[in-house]
Amino acid sequence: MRQSYTEFELPVLLHLKVSKKVSAYGGINIQYNKNLGINEKTLTYSKTKNGTDTTYALIDAAAPAVPALTSVLSYSGNNISAYKGPLYNVATSYSFRLGYMLGVSYQFKPRWMVDGLLQQTPVPANNVGGYNINNPLSSAYVRFSIGYTLLK
């Protein structure tokens, strides 16, 4: 199954010209997004040993001892009886988030500029199974770009 992530942003910024070549901007960023649920698909299987063991012996030598099956094959996972359902929420939801944007622009030649932006939209932590699954949504975003002004 293929899913997609949808997000709309509306930045509301204040632009301040510091000098002829440097300007700064900052403000709030409003985001509307569709949170994806996580679907768990579980596969259970069992492994059995069928057949008989064949022992080979050298001439005039004693047969080696056959090791216990548990010493050769081991399973370190949890028993299926301990399964309590999926750890993650499978519901899809929508949310509004509010964050900030800060940036600086520098015009290094006529019509050419370089720009740096810091943006973050914090989300409350959602710890599931010992992990904060909202951590990627709360991360700070840094962007550097080079631009050219078409019309003046």
C-alpha cells in the first residue's frame, strides 16, 4: 500500500531592509498537515525439525556425542503469546501547527542574492514504544539558496 504526505504552509513574515545589500525577515509559519498512521503487518511462522539423525563413525573410533537441539538452534525473540497488538497508532488525522521562520538575505551583485533561513514548527512529543514518533516533525529546518531577481 502506498501513502502520501500532504502539508500546506502559510508564512506570515515581516521584511526589514538593514542596509542596501542586507535584509532580514522573520515571522510565524502556519502549517496544516495530514498525519499518516502506521500500519503493522505481522507474519508468524514456526520451524520444526523432521526426520532422523544419522550418525557416522570412523573405523575403530567412537561416535561423537550429538549436541542438544537447543544448543544448535536458538531463538532470542518474544513468544507469540506475548504479542499485545501494534505499538503505533493506525489512525490518520489532520492538524494545525504554528512555528517560526527567521532569515537573512545578502545581495552580492546586482540582481543576485544569497539567502539563509531557519524554520521550526514544534510538535508535542508522542512517545510510542520508547521512541518519539513526532521528532522528525519538530526538527529545525535550515535552507541556503542563491536567487536572481527578474524584475526590478
